[in-house]
Amino acid sequence: MLKIRSLRSYYESLCILKSVSMHIEKGEIVTLIGANGSGKSTLLNSIVGLMPRVTGSILFEDKEIQKLSSNVIVKLGIALVPEGRELFSPMSVIDNLILGTYPYYRIKNRQTLNERIEWIFDLFPVLGKRKKQLAGTLSGGEQQMLSISRALMSNPKLLLLDEPSVGLAPKIVENIFQTLVELNEKTNLTVFLVEQNVNLALDICQRGYVIETGQIILSGESDELINNKEVLRAYLGKE
Amino acid sequence: MPIWNEKYETLSRKELTQVQLERLQQTLSRVYRRVSYYHNLFNKIDFDPFEISDLGDLRKIPYTTKETLRLAYPYDMFAVPLREVVRMHSTSGTTGQPLVVGYTKNDIDHWTELSARVLSAAGVTKDDIIQICFPYGLFTGGLGFHYGAEKIGASVIPSSEADMEDQIIIMKDYRTTALTCAPSYAAGLCDIMVEKGVTPAELSLRIGLFGAEPWSETLRKEIEDHLSISVTDNYGLTEVIGPGVSFECENKNGLHISEDHFIPEIISPETGNPLGPGEQGELVLTTITKEAYPLIRYRTGDLTQLFYEECSCGRTFVRMKRVFERLDDMIILNGQNMFPSQFEKILTNIIGKTPNFQLVVDRKENLDKLEIQVEVSGDIFDDEMKKLTELELHIIKEVKAHLNLVPDVRLVEPRTIKKDMKKSRVIDLRNKS
């Protein structure tokens, strides 16, 4: 579904990603592990067209997307749940969800929109209860659910998540991850998960990549990564 | 035959290239950070491992040779600290100092998977009883196949280096269905069966998986006919991982290289220049998943060809021609190059079946001398001396006619020449004398 070949990504003259190659197959949950500043968010931003300069290639369903603008990329079927949620705080839950359909604004009919919102409320019932509440007044966990829901409103084939567990209580994180697994199993949604909670990420993913100073240094099935002493030491705090 | 790992063994070339590129970039990054030899080499040639953008860039890196590995003895080529190594094997040291090869837990898991592919392609299933007659020591053959067979769920008989007569008793009594060993060892088992009057009908054997030394198609046919089994070839070398690098499928038309773990190239052994598909040359392998002992562009010393045409078995991995020659086995006699396979062909034609033989090279009065030691049937020694002399003269005459060389010939009784795994057919005494 997604193939990245020798991607280099720059902030002005500073090269952040150095020859990154990776792939995600349809229906997979793939995780990206790395320390702060290793280039995880830059990779996600590069995929969705938010980086000013990239070289190499990003193919989504065999179509080159590295030069496309973000709204076109969303239309093709990729949605990002950004780090820190990035909600529109003064707007209601419903309005935030409708903004997730922005790329389809002109073609979306009301009925489809309502059906989609109802589907989201089935997925996260708490959002249904708070549909008119301002996003900024939601709890951290609810905000994260809303951020994921907003991304799902565009009906993506590939969902990118940037550290969705940050600052959340373990119980909430567990619920959110459980929902992601259900979505993957029931709707065949492909998930690319950047996560600092490595244990949790390796628990739900099929494969993973390890990034260090802008380079992918390791990849494998989740079992292989758990067996790797370097991963154990550096990211799981075990020897 | 079932394909053990359909996902990887049937990847399209495009998908495979993606997997190889990802794994190659990770491997180069790792060796640059972890192996001082590669770190210094990349710096010396001004090669940035993070600049590699396609598989062709691999050619910018010089070859790794056996000599490099010998200089790094024992641990200098390891890419992980020793505490992460869970197993060590070693080369036989036939052609020089032995090499120590380390494996992490993931390396062992990968090797098990690769070995399962070999066994599965030969037709081994969980219903089989497999007798492993490879040594279970520093040599990789025994444990390599053992883990793969267990993964498949077959019943494993680790008979290892038991006496040949005992091997046949085990084979018969335990109802062995699959046998894995060196081909010359299998030929020896056939001889003993004849000697002891054991017929194939008394055995349950149906599959043979042979490797660890170069062997001919004639020998395959002889063993298949003698034991009434299907025999496949497989290839591997300790430095790279052990058995499991490549294997024949049911078509027996070249060995599929597990390209999701190894990137193969063919080069001219003389110039080192890359050769194209179908051209015969030396096999060069780059490991792309090994953690403890990764090798970049390792010259194997084995002569073969690569074929990229589709195989009807469904596997998409490139096939290599069966290795029939090893550069290590090449003998240079008074300036003339020759291989043991040339002698094997001549001897097979004369004797009527592939004999066990050995070539002993020595130097006398500044001239290279060759002695061919050939095992012949015990009956011939009971006959008159004249017959033995005639056979010796016949061999000398044929060798002279084909190779322009007059050797000494010594006929010996069966089982005089030890069938030792991975030992070369050539004993070169020139450097020792």
C-alpha cells in the first residue's frame, strides 16, 4: 500500500531523514520506534506532504505522492492524527468532526455525513454524549478520541498516528488501542503507528521499524524486535 | 510441494526489491556503526552508507574475502557484543584458519526459517521422520537442519556421525523417510547397503536432501536409482549462515536463493567485474538480516550462474545453478588450472559409477606431482594383480588424454578415504613440504 524508497527530508538545509526506506502492506499495523528527535514525526509529516523539501519517493497504491499537496493526499486515502491532537479548541465536537471531511466538502451530501458521524459515535460513544461541547473542554482522552475520529471522517485507507498515548491514563490508552485493533480487524484499516509506549505498540503491531538519527536501523516482525537486545535495552529499559 | 513461507517466497520482483533495499540500508548502517573493518573501509573509500538509494549502489563497496575474515579472527567481524551472541559455529579450516561465526537469537530464528524452507521444498512435512547424518558440532549442517525440521514438526533423528552401518540399522528400524547428509556420505551408505544386502524395499526412505560439497548430476542419479528416492540439492556456507542459503524445489532446475535474506551477485573470479544473468562466475553474497555476523559482498569461492526466469513452483526467488566447482578446490599444477569435477567425470566413465576419490598434490624437484587415490570395489583386490594394473594404466591414459597430465594412481579399498563433511577432495602438500 505504502512504499517509501530512500526518502530524504529537510528543514531548510538540515537533512532530518537520511535515505529512509520502508513499506506498509494493506491491512497491516506497523509501528515506528525511536527516541525523541530521531525523525519519527518528520517521517509522518513527509508522508502527508507537510515537509518543505523531500527527495526519494513515496508511493501510495503505486502512485507517487511526494510532490502532492496535503489535501490531495487526504483525498487519496491517508489521514494523520497529529502529535498533541491539534484540535480546534473553540469549536464543538461535531464541528471538529465535520472539518475532517473538508477535502470532500463540495461532494459530500448531508446523509453520508450524518451516517459517518453516527458511525464515529458508535465507535467512541463518549463523543456522542459530548457532541455539542467545545473540544477544548474535553478531557485528554476524549480529545485524543476526537482527533482520531476527525481523521477517520475522511474515510482513510491508511491512518497515521503520531504518539497517541502521550499524557493519557493507561486505562484510556488501552481503550484507544483496543479500538484501533478492532478497526483494523473489522474494516481492514491499515495503521502506521508512531508510539513512545514501545511495549504497547509492539503488542498490537505485526511489524515495526526502529529509527535513529534519521535512519532506519532495524526492522522486523514484532517478535523479532522484542528479541533484539538493542531494542530491549534502548526502548524497553530491559537488559 | 508446499511453499513454507508463501508471503516472502512468492514476492513480486518489485516487492522483493523494496524489502531488499530496506534491509540493505539497515545492514549497512549497522555494520558502519558496529564493525570496525567496515567502518574504516567505508571511510577509506568515502562511501556514505546513508547515501545508498538503490540496490545498484552496493557495487560501490569492495568485496569481503575469506582472508579479511581470517584476519578478524576470532570476533572482530561481530556486529553485536558477545553477550548478545547465543551460538557460535566455525568453518572447518580446510583451506586455512577456521572462522568463528556468531548468531543472535534472531539469527537462529531466521536460520530455522530458512532451513524449514529447504526441507519443505524437498517435500518434508510433519509426517516425516528425518535422519540427520551431519555432524552436530561446530559444523553448521547438523543443528541447521535440526531446528528447521523441528519447526516443520517432523520427527528428528539426530544420528549425526554414527557409524555408517548403524545409520542403516537406524534408517531401517526407525522407518526413516527423509535423509540429509553430504552426497558422498549417501553414496557410502549405498555401498554399505550393497555390502550388507540391505535393499531399498526394506527402508521407508522417500526423500534425500544432500549438500555441503560440490557433487555431480551423475551422482544424484546414481543415488536416486539405488535408493529409489527423490534427491534435492541445497547450498549454504557457515560464513553466511549455514545450510539454507539456497535450495532446489521439486523441479530440480537450479537452487532458489532466499533473496529476502541474501543479495546474490555473480562476478568474474579473475577481474572481479560483475557478470550478467546466465553468465558463469563466482557467487558473491550480502547478508541483509543477520545481526551478529553480517557480511557485505562476500566472495564465496563457489562458481555458478543466476537465472531470473520464472519457476513453475511459484517461488519468485532467483535460481542459481548447482555448484559444481569451488575456487578453493581448484588445483594449479605446473601452471595448469583444473578442478576435482574433471577427475570425477573421467573416473566415473572408467569405473561405471561415481567413485570416492582424493587428489594429493605435492612438489618434487620443483615439479608439481599429482596422486589420484581411488576407492574401488573390494572384489577387485581379490582378482589377479594384472587387473589392478590395467585399471591404473587406464586411468592414467584417460587423465593424460583429457588433462594433458600424467598422474600417479593408487587404488584403495572401500572406506579407506574418510568421507568427512566439508573436507575438500584435494590435499595440497606443497606448502607443507
